[in-house]
Amino acid sequence: MKGPTAPKDPEKKRPYFYVMREKEIFGARQHDGRGIQYIYEDMGRLENSARVAGNITDDKILALLQDTAGFRKLVHSIGVSVTAEDTTQNVEFVFQMYGERDRLGGGTLLRCPLRTDGAEVRIALSEKQWREDDKEPGQMLFIFDKPELLATADVRFFLQDGYQAPEIDKEEEIDLSKAAYQQMIARSLMDMGDIGRVQKAMRKAKNGEPVTIAYIGGSITQGAGAAPINTECYAYKSYHSFVRVSEAGENVRFVKAGVGGTPSELGMIRFERDVLRDGREKPDIVVVEFGVNDDGDETKGNCYESLVRKILTLPERPAVVLLFSVFANDWNLQERLRVVGERYRLPMVSVMDAVTPQFRLKPGQGRVLSKNQFFYDMFHPTNVGHTIMADCLTYFFKQAVDREYAGEEGIIEKGLPEPVIGADFERVKLLDKKEIPSGAGVSCGSFCFSDVELQEVEMDEALACTPEFPYNWMYRRGEGGLDPFCLEIRCRALLLIFKDSGEVSAGKAEVFVDGEKKLTADPKINGWIHCNPVILLQEKETRRHVVKVQMAPGDEDKEFTILGFGYVE
């Protein structure tokens, strides 16, 4: 006699697509002792994840991922799995919706507990209580009981009835020894430039003399997408390859100064503090990586060239290498910025030139790796992607060491040529509560507090984070009165740096220069904590100016933080 047949699981038949596929995650240590991996999915990131990891090309499906209503219409359930070497660890997965009125606190939280044994757990959307303030899919979090645990995660969306998903793109194992890989890396070398300064640094390194290689840029230089961020990032890996190629020992120092979401407009202001460490560091090579961060640069390259000239004219005469990373839409700003490298005959390395041609190939056509293997999200590389970026720089270092010593005979040794875009900010300096120049006057008014909820970044080899612009002026919910912040200074160019935030408590401030309103600074436009530089004035002659910052009408019960200023005398 035949017994009853076990029912089939109907969910296994549902079509699905990945939004995370074999992605490394790392539980960065939090103040409460837990470890958390944040993965942001707003600002088009979720649609890009569906394209890259899930092979989605249907515009109707991608459009549904833009807000919570569409997401619920499309997605039946979410499948999540986490795999680690220690399979007994506990992880909580959270998919957070952002709110309309309360961006970070008003949305629904989709939660499920996991073990690190690779078993998939599903979240049925129909079983959740949804909040009225839901606006859009915001971020995914993997919360580890034990911090600094490295694992691999998969997240896939099972679809509602009536929707279909394409086949999963086949991915082949990446072979770094193949000729196709080496050819891909070789394409990254845009221009060797005048390599005398680089060769001089490599000779010093080989001879056992102290050498410092520094990196300044945005979130990719900070290490975003790498797990762990401190040792898997391209900067750390290429630093080690520089040591190997130059046959150095422990005499090479590593300085990493990447700050997520910020352009060269901020990089030129923080260079002395974050790279030179106020005179303690004297770099021999500086890698500049702002090729995907400068789209919003108000000067369209003037700030970038100003930073390059600032570095080139240091007394130590460091080499500058321009590195152009790439976004998942095969885009960067190298065509705008390459003229700077050409003007000063600087080495230029393009990750875009290396990887994007082979992305167009299909498996079996000579493709080295897929976009899903290279990109963690639409902006940042995976561990593999960071390795490829490091290998692109390594290829340049190898070319430099193998060539006859050029000596310091390049164009920049004869005096810097005229700027090709502009250099109005070449001598820009930082002004904050700690660094107030002689002759400047500051009256903080009601901006008399210090903000400690700041953007934090991993510097150098550290996993611990360093707060950016801790010497700030904060207005806090009407405490201390309603008096404006006032700055009196002689300068010919001035930039304000203020804190962006997605918190409900954040408010707008009005900024006046010499009695004329210049702008209303809105910290909520970008929706997350980071540093926002804006130009207040840019003139040819130095003269006295008075800057006033006050809370915008109606926002007197909110908060606003002036992180600092950049000024050119």
C-alpha cells in the first residue's frame, strides 16, 4: 500500500532573480559590539543590482523596484542565505524601506534570522505589516552577533504571479593567469607620462630609504565594496604590489585617505589634513582617484586640477598618478579630466578601459569576468574588482621599473605650465574650529555646539573609523538662541562644507556673503551623513568678506552643522 505523497513546495517553482549573488559581506564592528554590513539600495542601486546580478532588462520590472508600492506588486518573497567558514554563527537580515516623511525611521523593516550555514530563509511579503510612511527600498543590513566575520551572501527576489525572470547569466571562474586577463589589465594604461618621479620613488624604496605612497579619492579609495574594507581594497593591494615590484622591505609607508560620496572639491581642502597629516607625512607618490566622484563638481575640473597642482608643487616633489575607476553603467569622467594628465605629463590608469570592452562579450567569447563578478553595487567593486584595480596599477609600476631611468627631466620639473582647466584653488586651506587663520574672526552665535554624529572613514590599514571634520560648529534645535554664525575673512575664494543627513531633525540653513543670500543649504538632498562642499565665492582679487549662516525660516527647531570652510587668500 502506497502512503501519502509529500506536498510539493509551490515557491520553488516561482521565477526569481538575484540582487546579490555570491557577494562578500563583512560585519564591521559597531559601538555595541555587533558587526554590520550595510548595502544601500536607493538612488537607482536596486535596479542596477537587478540588472547586474539578476540579468534583468525588462524596463517595467526595473521601474517597479523604484518605490515600495511597485516593489510589493512585483516581489512575492525574498530568499536570503549566508555562508561562512564557521557555520554556527547567527545573522539577522534586514531589508529597510525608507520613509517619505521620516527617511530613516519611518519605513517598514523586513527581518529574518539566519545561520551562516548557507541555508536559504524566505521572507513572505504578504505576512508583514507595512507602514504608511513607506516610500522606497532603502538598504539591506546583515547584522552579526560576532563582529568582523567574513561571509558570502545571496539575496534573490521571488516574483508574484504574472512576472517572469530571465535565465541566470553563467559565470566562469576568473583565471588571473590567462592571457586574456593580462591583455585586459594592459588596456588600463592610458599614458605612461613622465615617470621620473615614480622611478625615483621606486629606487628609494629598493635602497631601503623611507618612501610613502598615498591614495586620495572617494568611496572606492576608502574601500567600499571590499570585505574586509581595510585589506581587500585596491589601495592596500596596490601598495603591497608596489613594495614587491620595487623590491622594497618594510621601509614603505601606506596612507589611504578616501572619503565616500565626496569630490575633489572636498579633497583639495582636506589634503593637508588627511594625506600630509599636517606635515607628518611626506608622500613620494600620490594616487588621485576622483574620476567617478566629480560629476557634481561645480568647477568642471578646476578643483581637480587645483588638487593635482597642489600635490606636484610640494617641496618633496611627489609623483602623481591619475586613476580612473568606473561605474556599472560603463561611465567615468576620464575624457573631461585626462587633459589635466596630458598637460602635466602624468601617468594615467583607466579601469574603465580595461574592463568595459570585455563586459560586452558573452561566456565562451573570451569574457574574463561578468559585471556581477566585478561590481558589488552600481558604484563599487567587489573584492575581485578591487584586485583588478590593484593589478592595473601594478601593471603601470612594472612598466615603470622595467624602463630606463628617465631622471627628473619631465615637463613639470621645468616649472608648472599654465592650467588647462583652472587652478583657482591650488592654495586652498581648511578653516575649522581648530584651524582659524590669523586675521579671521569667528562668532559662532547659536552654532555653538560640536556635532559628533559625523561621517566616519577607515584610514590607512585601520578597520576602526576616523570622524571627518570633528572641529565643527553645530546649531542644535534652538538651544542657545537664534543668533547666526558669522565669519569675517580676507580671501578671494571661499567654500562652505556642511553636513548632509537623512535624519528628521536636520534642517536647512541660509548662507549670506556680504549681505547677499548665496544659497539655502539643504542637508537632506542626498539623504545620508556625509560632507558636502559648496562654493560661496570665487574672485580674482583678495578682499574682506563677511559670511553669515542662519537657520532657514521654519527650521529653527531643527539642526544644522557647519563642518568647516575652504579659503584661498
